[in-house]
Amino acid sequence: MTTVTLPETRVPARALLTGGVIAGPLYVAVWLVQAFTRDGFDITRHPASLLANGGPGWIQTVNFIVSSLLCIGAAFALRGRAGVWGPRLLGMYGFGLLLAAAFPADPAAGFPVGTPADYAEISARGVGHFVAGTIGFSGLIAACLVFGRHYRSLGRRTFARYSVGTGILFLAAFVGLSAGAGSRPTIIAFDLAVVLGWTWITALCLDKR
């Protein structure tokens, strides 16, 4: 079995890839459970990052940390596939999630309960969260494109189109979210893009080539 060497330990690549397979479903499940149980949270108005606010906010913070570490581990296991940059860019997405945990999003749009509906002030941590998102999402988008080229070089046109399509759709959703000032359509589109992105990562880790 191929192994990936980490500091002072050797972790089987298969185990790291299994972590990559689990990362997406785990992140989405924890996010959705909170979305439909946290008082005042509206999944059509509030991005997942806002869940890091309030008393139970630690749950989303841990969700970011766990999913980021699983994603980074998968990137290690994918070394040698799609050249040097494919795995590195996937690891960049994981790093962005880790930064998102360190710099939580500011309260906004009435969440958590007690926040004014029109509240939109941006603190230093809010700027940090935006930077984290830009780093992470840029990494994911670029990883989709690089892996798409890799699969095209193998003659696997379906997976190549799937990878490139995921990257393009995620880019469109991210740009729409940034420009849409939190409108419902852009929030919903971005929520779907997040699910699409994690689904692609799961498929990538399940693939054998």
C-alpha cells in the first residue's frame, strides 16, 4: 500500500483519501443540522459562516477545522496526481477553511438573534474571514481546473468536464455572492455551489487515477 510520510508518522494514503471522502458529507451534514435547528438562522438568507457566531458557534468552528484537516490530508495523498499544483491547490482550499475558523464571520442580517437585520459592519476578524474565503475558494476553483486538465490528458473527458464545470460554477456563485450583497438568490446559489464543490472533492478522492 502506498504511504504518505508526515512528521514523525506514516499515514496510509488510503486512510487520507478516506478522510477526503468523508470531509464533504460531514461538513454539509453538520452545517445543515445547524441551519435547521439554530434559532433565527435562515438558510436562504444566511451563509454557513454566520453559524460560527453565538453560543453554539463553536460547532461550526470545529466543523471548519475538521473538514480543513481532512481536506489537507487528502491533498497529501493526492501528491503526484495532476502534477504539482493540483494537490497543492486542494490543500490551499483546506488552509482557507482553517483560516475561516480562526477568523469567524461578523454577525449580519439578523443572525445571531438580536443582531439588527440591516447590521453590516465589518470588523478586523470579518476582513480576515473574507481573506480566508478568497484564499480557500480560489484554491478550490483552480484545483478543479487543474484536475480537469489532468483528466483530459488521460482521455477521461467526462471527469474532465465535471471538474472544469464545478470550478466554473463555483466561481460564478462566489462572484455572485460577493456582488449580490447577501440577496436570497446569491445565498442559495452559493449554498448549492458549496455542496457541489464538496461532492467533487469526494469524487476526486474516490477516483483511482
